[in-house]
Amino acid sequence: MIKVENNLFTLTGDNFTYQMKVDSFGRLLHLYHGPKIIGDASSIISYRDRGFSASPYEAGFDRTYSYDYLPLEISTLGEGDFRTPGIIISQEDGTTSSAFIYKEHRVYNGSNKIKGLPSVVIEDAECLEITLEEELSKAKIILTYIIKDSSLVRGLEIVAGDKKIKLKKALYTFDYLYGSFDVTYFEGRHCSERTRKRATINTGALTFTSRKGATSHQINNGFIICDSNTTELFGSALSLELLWSGSFTFFAEKNQYGSTRVGLGMGSEFFEYELQNSSIALPELLITFSSNGFSDLSIKNNRFIMSHIRRKNLSKLNNPVLLNNWEATYFDFTGEKLLSIAKEAKALGCDLFVLDDGWFSNRNDDLSSLGDWFENKDKLKMDLNTLSSLITKEGIAFGLWVEPEMVSENSILFKNHPEWALMLKNKKPVRGRYQLVLDLSNKDVVAYIKSFLDDLITRGKLSYMKWDYNRFITDFFSSVTPAGKIEYDYILGLYSIFEYLNEKYPHLMIEGCSGGGGRFDLGLIYYTPQSWLSDNTDAIERLDIEFGSSYLYPIATFGSHVSAVPNHQTHRVTPLFTRSCVAMLGSYGLELDPTKLSEEEKNEIKFEIKEYKKYASLIKDGDFYRLLDSNEASSALCVSRDKSKALLIAVNRLSHGNPVDHHVKLKGLDENKNYLINGKVIPGSLLVNAGLLLPFTFSNDYEAIRLYIEEV
Ligand code: DGJ
């Protein structure tokens, strides 16, 4: 519900209130965000003379009015607010002072698609739009707020008039007058993405920035702000997630009066967006609130993403189980070898065979050929169309790996169009994985990518495409786009290709990937129903990546595969059953050579694929509960929304002499129902409150348990 009364804007969701007020100087104050309230929260603001705090001219000699203290919806430089600002604009004369004053607002139903960006579209949503105007340049800020369930979606557009401005930073900020907060962030590295960490917000800013032109493995663009005593099951928490796949900046800080400011948006050192009679829209920000701990927050947030953000898989394949040949062959294959793998994959029960890197031009290692997207007939001994036909004749769909945003210097493409690569004029380019990044801010490059993809999709009769991105941007120089605009315009170019593909080939399933999970974000999830979670396929390490990612992303979006042992990244040998259980916490697939499996292994995999298919809709459409997440053991429960079915998966890491038992409380089940587990009927109240003893035998390391739970 959105209520506007006497300059007070009260936005009420299922479980939260977000309140703002226009004050007597036309400034938009941020009053409150938390559990539902009624009334005007401006009563908690005190106006006092704070000594060395500055006051704006319009306050006259009233020293009790200062932006040094007031909670602001839009914070800028040069107004006496000495906290980290959300918006930095440099004016025509180079000064960076700016002040945004309330102009007008409107309330309407149904959110609008933001042109060129992923955006939440909800027909029955309530929306508030507030327009502010900057005093000097007359540039406008249009703020939008969409309310649905426990979520709020913020939007922000900057519209410049005749006067030239440069936008140097544009972050959504949140001010809290008092309180002690922690930030939970998801950091990592290649093969170890989205590890959960928690820090107390204190004086001095805690900042995280990706200046890589992409989300990055190192820090995800989703954060959780919570009370300092919030746990998995108790306390208030809110998640902040950008619908964006490029560079970003986050900060959290406390000021000298104990108020907290948190910001998330665009503002790396490479960003400087010049505007004149033009505009820029920030990617939307999804904010979900819960008063019942991280578990409830994840469930509410993930339900929202599944209903309003994640692209539906429109492919004719229903929850396809795929086999990807990357770890099976790397670059070493022929068409015949691929065919034999695809046949075995079909026999095991897979729905889709994916041909990964190495099928085009002279690509036999990662040193060459990116940009030359025609099949290597010498290597395959056939053309793409024939290979695809032979594979699909076996009754299994065909998919292909591509890395469209990249170019190798020894490619024909680079020879013909060196100006299409992002590199400085007077300096040799910085290489990453031996390759350069194409300039997707250039419309000609975007048109070229669309045209070769059209060709591959048609000739290869593709049902699926794995879209990889294996290096980050370093050289911010384009032959057509001003340097400060590249970060933003590049991502717009990328999204325009996805928009094109989704519209033209609605049944083509695209899986996102970036050297594993280097671009795992809501921007990509808007266009691709799943993304490769990590290049680390070791079951034990993958558990941590899955658990970390599950805080802010539905497990349906996790590309998740069973690979061979010894594992290629860790050299660890884990039981096939354990690998399969861990892969089931996501979109299941295989990443191994099935022609090298023993009969026993083949039979086990056949069984596992059948089991996965039985549970697939429960896993994907149900709610995910983290039950246990310790150094010793992990356990998760997928529960159907009506609480009639559940799947429990648990893994004990190392076996110990004289081990300690592990118990879990099956949160998510209905206390008033009875459930059948392993042939025994057990009351829900017992499972939820007394819990379940996990029946590990402790007879070997990496032991897994899988239990199917059904209402009786
Ligand atoms: C990185 C991906 O994450 C891998 O799965 C694989 O596709 C390689 N790139 C291929 O180069």
C-alpha cells in the first residue's frame, strides 16, 4: 500500500514499512525502513545545534538544521553532509556541489519495463514516482518505488537538461538514524565464489567495488544488512541486490552521531557519465525484508526472484539434465568422439548434450581463435549442422558453448577490426587468458555478435547456448564511446543481445557463465534461467558455494554438475552418491566422459538421474532451507510450497573415530502434518522442534544422506 499525506510517503509491504518525507526545505528525508509501523517516524529526528555541523543558507541562522545529521533519501556533496554521498555530479564549471529539491510525485499501478535494462514488471504492483530537481543544473532525479509482498524495488533515473553535467557516482543509499548493524557479504575468488562473511558497520567506510566491468568472482553485488543479533532464524535483515552485471560499488559506514549509511550502485573509478539533454537509468535494486532471520529472508527474496525476475525456461526441455563435455575432453575431441559421448549421455537419461569450448576455427587450446565463430571441420570431420543432426537423431538435444564478447589477437576478426577490441591507442593491450574484450558499447560489434549467433543457432539447430565470459575489462578505451561511459554502455550492449535472442528464439535456453560464477547476478538471471555456479566441481567445496549463493539466489539458477574423480580442481575422491546429492541442489547435469564409466557407475548415474527428475520440480519451485552449515557437516531441505513434500540432503565431511552425531530441526515442514520418512510416520511437530538424527554411518569420509519426506 502506498499512502501520501502531508508530504509523508508511507509504503507498506506485507511485513515492512518504508517511509520518506519532504521537509520544509524541499529535501526528501528517509525516515524509516523496518517492520510495519503506523504514524510519522519523523518524530525520532532531533533538531539540535551540533557545533561544527554546517547548515544550508536557506536555514538562515538556524544552526539546528544540518544535513550532517538528517537521514536523506538522496545524498550529495557540498551541502554540509560529510558522510559518503550517494550521488556525485560535476557541474559545467567543474564544481561538485549539488542539491536536489522535491518537485512532484505520482502513484500508479503496474510497473514499467526500463528500456535496455533488466527490470521487474509486475502488473498489479503499486508504484510511487518522485521527481526532484537539482538547483544549479536543473537536472532531474526520478525515483521509483515498486512494492510487492515483502520486497521493494527502487529505481533511479537522472535526466539532464541543457546544462552539461557529469555523473561520477550514482548509488542508492539508505540512512538509519541509530542502531547497530552488520553487513553480510559474499566474497571469493575463481573456484570459490560467494563465501559468506559478516562484518560490523562502524565509523570509517567498509567498501567493496568491482571495477572489472562485470560483477566478479571476488565480491557479489548482493548484500544483507541486519541487526547485530540477527541469526539464521531470528532477527531483522534486509537484502540489497542490483539487477546488474557490470562494475558496482557498495559502502557501509557509521557517522559521529551513530547513524548508519549504506549505499549500492555505480561508481567505480572508471565511471563518469556525461549528460546533456539525455538521461541514464541506474539498474534497479531489489530490497527484501524479513524480521525472522536469514532463512526467511532468503525464502521471501528467492520467491520474488522466481516469480518476477528469473527468465522462465521456455525451452521444450523440462528441467533438462545436461552433459557438458568440458571436463570430459577439454579441447581434445573429434566429431565422432562427441557423438559417442552424446549417445552414452542419452543412455544415461540426459536430455541435452552441450559441446563446450574448442569446436571452432583453430581453437585447440585457449591461446587462439575467439571471434572466428565457424566450426573447425578438420577437427570435427563434419560441419555443425551434420554434428547437430547426428546428435539429435540419438534423441538428445544439442547445445553449444560460445564466448561472444571476446576476441583473440590471432583471429580473422581482430585482423579485420582491431578497433572493435577495448584497448588504448598508444599502449599495448592488457591480456587476460590471452584474449581481449570486444567493445560492446559499439553498435557495429553488437550487430556482428547478433549475426554470428543467428547463424550458429540456425545451422546448429541449438536448443541451448552456454554464454561464457572469461576475462574482465582493463582497457577502458573505445573507438566510439567516451571512456567514462564504457562501463555502463558495454552492459547495455550485452543486454541488448540477450533481449534480441530471447525475443527471436524464445525456446533457446541460455546458461550464463563467467569462468564459473564470475558474473552471477540478477542482471544475468533476468535473461538466462540458470548460470554455471563455479568452475569448482568438487562436491565438498561446491557445498560451500551453493550454501553461500543460496542466501540471495534461488537454487534453480545454479548450474550444478556431477564430475569425475579424482576431481580436476581439488584431486579429491568423493563417492558418486555424494557428488550426485550435492549436484541435486541446483540444475543437475554431468561433466564427465560417460564412455569411461564402469557398468556399475553407469547404472548408478542412471538411477540418480531418474531420482533427480522425480524431485526436480520440488527442488526448483520449492523453498530452500539451510539446516546445518558447519565445518563438520552440511544439510539442506527443499520443501514444496504446500509443505506436503520435502527432500533432505546432508553431507558429513570427514569421518572421525568416536564421532559426534548431527541433528537437524526440519524448519519448513508443517507442525500439524504427519510425514513419512524411510517407511516411518513421524509427526511434523517432532521433526520441526525435536528434530531429526541424521543417520550417518560414519563409515567413510564425505558420506551423504538423501531422504524423501512426504505428508501422510
Ligand atoms: C570457463 C567455464 O567456466 C568452463 O566451464 C569452460 O566452459 C571453460 N571456460 C571453457 O574455456
